[in-house]
Amino acid sequence: MSPQQIQFLKLLRVPTMEMEERIKEELEINPALEYSPEENKDDLYDNDNDSIDDNIDDISLQDDNAEQIDIDDYLRNENDDGGYEYSGEHEKSTYSSVRYEVDFHQHLLDQLRMLDLNEKEIVIAEQIIGSINDDGYLGRAITAIANDLAFGQSIITSEEELAALIKKIQTFDPPGIATYSLQECLILQLKRIGKPKPLIDIAINILDKQYELFIKKHYDKIKKNLRIDDATFKEALACILKLNPKPGITFEGSSSNNNYILPDFFIDNNEGVLEIMLNSKNAPELRISQEFKEMLNAYDKGDKKNKKNAEAVTFIKQKLDAAQWFINSIRQRQNTLLQTMSAICHFQKDFFLSGDETTLKPMILKDVAEVTALDISTVSRVANSKYVQTQFGTYSLKHFFSEKITMENGEEVTNKAIKSILSEIVSKEDKEQPLRDEDITDILAKRGYNISRRTVAKYREQLMIPVARLRKS
């Protein structure tokens, strides 16, 4: 790939929150790059002409090559202000920010840096953290982690060393992570609660010694076995029911009030026409430095055979090439972001107009790639860590991608629509006789959604809805 293609692909992954820092980084290391004098970093560049009904133009990556650029190119293409510029065409004066939740695994890695570990232990601990699934549980056995380290990183470790590091990671926040079972997860959380010790000991005893009876809700037998009265049992039970069965999924990140991101896109409904706006931090006004242009002019008029001048201009050209590649990559990034968002709007127009989750249509990366003529990996990079603000709330772009389910009448719906209906069914059930998964499956079937009981159970778990016996009141 050409240097600009590599630059473009790297920038495409960067969310708006980090884009400003990335640009500052480039400005610090490259004196040939600078903000335009009129740069206003709080503007938004509006893409009013890019409504969902417009055609989506192909974007091709330019195959720039440093070896093919000479000084005359720079001098011929200079603009009236003496530099290369790229800016948005429209402006909007305000934007909203939303709370950004710190990535779960990154949060664990940040805590790992606080431990006093040697280099080998750090690598092993990072492997353990990488084996923790999104729920917060270890998804690989200790022997499997040891094999991964041996074959993947040529690090030989013992099960004892792994177990010791797992114990250290289990002290991280959120409580209950890096365990192999729900039972172990809940017990770890209890040990971190600052309630009266006798009550905690009873709750731990229930989970440790009476676990089978507990999950079957045989409470009378538990009280008899532990010789405790009803009031004490209810207090212990209340402690257990407040625990988090999936500490990874419900991780809420830092509580800092300054922990925010800015949406990458804004969508306005202008009397039924969707207008897409790109956050200005994705498209700052940058240009080639006036000083560097003057230095090139001076060289062009001077003795080109002078060795010192030749070395100086080589350095200048390298910086100019890097600056121009960066500006072009920023431009390509903006165009690709808007192109992809336009395609998503085209697929999910009904949702952006109504905000109704059930109107979301089945859409996968391949669908957007075919409409935009972009590679699937490019669409994936755009969808990753990008957000859009609508009048109904702020959503991750990943929210709009989902698998399709075919109804009895042949209509295709998304699994998100099924989840929304499932959640509605559970919310309206009789809590004295909650619906089992089989009952929910039958209700969905009567509405035309033919999915298996196992799929219902999977969706229920993803929605964090307990089984029927735990919903009973």
C-alpha cells in the first residue's frame, strides 16, 4: 500500500474523542503542518447536500508517492494564502457531548500497571486479561492459557504462577471478575462488601455450602440447615440479590464527570429529510506552513547544486510530503465517514425518522460495503468506536448492524426488534406467574416470529432478564 493508504487506514479507526489529540501529535512532530489562521475548532461541518436520497459516490485512495513529487508541484499548487488547505463547507455552532464509558479490558489493563510485576508477569497477566470475556468471566482454562503463552509468545509458566496472578487480577474493579463460575463471582463480590461480617458470612455460607438449594429457591431447607430465622435469611438474601452476575457487561467505567466523548455524526430530521453532519473535529482546517513554502521558493531560486541546500531541501520535502499525506488522509477519512453514514441512513431511514427500534432493518457490514463500493474491512473500521447523535439519543454505529430473522409471511426483521418485543412481553407478564421461555416462544410464534426456545433464552440473557423462577414475586 502507498503511504497515504496506510495513513488513511490508521486514521479511520480513530474516534472523534481521540482525533484532536492525533492531530496535535502530528502538528508537534511536523513543522510543515499547521492550522489555518481562521480555524475554529468548535465548528461542525454540515453535509446538507448528503441526504439519504443522494447518490453515494465511490472513494478511491490516491496512490501518492514521495519519490514522484518535486518542488514545482508544491509551487504550482499553492493557494492564495500560501498553503494547502482542507476544510468543511458548512458550519454549525453547537454540539452535544455524551458520557463515554471506558473500555472494560482497558480498565483492567490500567489497573494492572499499578501492580509491582516483572516483565514476564506483566505479559502473563495481559494474557489472562485477554482471556476474560465481556461478562467478566475467564473464558479459557488455566492449562489453555499456559499453552497460549508457550506456543504464542514462547513463555513457559506454571499453573501455580497463573493461579497466583489470577488471584491478583480478582482484586481489580469491578468486583467479581476473572472467575470461572457464577458461584465464585458472587462470593468474591460478597467479600468486598463492607457490611457487618456476621451477615456477610451467612451470605457466603449460603453460596458456598447451600448453592444448589439456593439456585432452586429451596429457602426453607437453607434456613433449617444453617439454623437461622426468617429475618436473618432475608437480610442475607438481600445482600446476594444486589450482587452483579455479569460484572463485565454492566461495567460503567470511570465516574469522572470529565469522561466524555463527542459524537462523530449528527442527524437532523428536516421535515422528513435526514441531514447528516460530521463533527468538525473530524475535519479541521489544516495547511502547509507558509514558512516552508517560502523556504522552497528560496531553494528554487538558489544554487540547486549546493550540497547543504540539497540536504536542506530533502528534509523540507520529507516534511512536506508527510504534511500533504496527512491532510489528504484527513480528507479521505471525512469522505469515507460521511459515505458510510449516508448508507446506514439509507438502510435505517425509518428508525432515524421515528426512533422506533422495531423499524430497524436487518443490515450487515456486507450490505453497506456493496452500496458504498468500499471494502468490508473499511466499513468495519468506520463502525468501530463511532457514535451518531439523533433526536432520540446517541447510538454506536454498531447498534444498527444486526442479523435478520424471517417471519412466517416472509418479512425480514432484526434480532433487535425481536428483543424489543421480548422485553415488552416480560414487562407485561403476571409477576406471580412469570412466563417461561417456552411460553414466550409460543407468544412470539403467534405473532409470526418463529424462533426456537434456545434463541429466546439467548436473547433473554443478553437483555439481562432473569429466568422465570427468579422473576416471581
